[in-house]
Amino acid sequence: MSLDNIEALEVRVRKLVDLVVELRHDKASLEEELQVARERMVKHDELTQGWEDERTNIRSRIEKVLGELEFLDNTSNHQEG
């Protein structure tokens, strides 16, 4: 193997090593971004569940009030008749 071939091989190996280092760095960055995104998703899901619970509670209270109003309306209609 000639010296030129060895030098060319050495250059290619250095490029591969640099590429592996870069890919590892990119992987670490992506894993960190993924973790942050997962944490945000969990918080979002918790918030959404809280809103859904609140919505259900409000809906129940409104239905109760509407039922009471309907009862009062029916009671007043029977008294007038």
C-alpha cells in the first residue's frame, strides 16, 4: 500500500470519526428535545383534563339550574291554570 493510499484512508477515517461525533451530538440534542416535548405533552394533558373536569362540573351545575327553572316554570303554569 502506497503512502498516498494510506493518507487518503486516514483522511476518510477522520471524516468518518467526525461524522460519528456529529451524529452523536445530534442524537443527544434530539433526545433532549424529545424529553422536553414529552414533559410539555404531559403538562398539556393534565391541563386539558383539568379543563374537561371543570367543563363537566359547570355543565352539571347549569343542567341542575335549568332543571330547577323548568320546575318553577311548570309549577307556575299549574297554579295559573
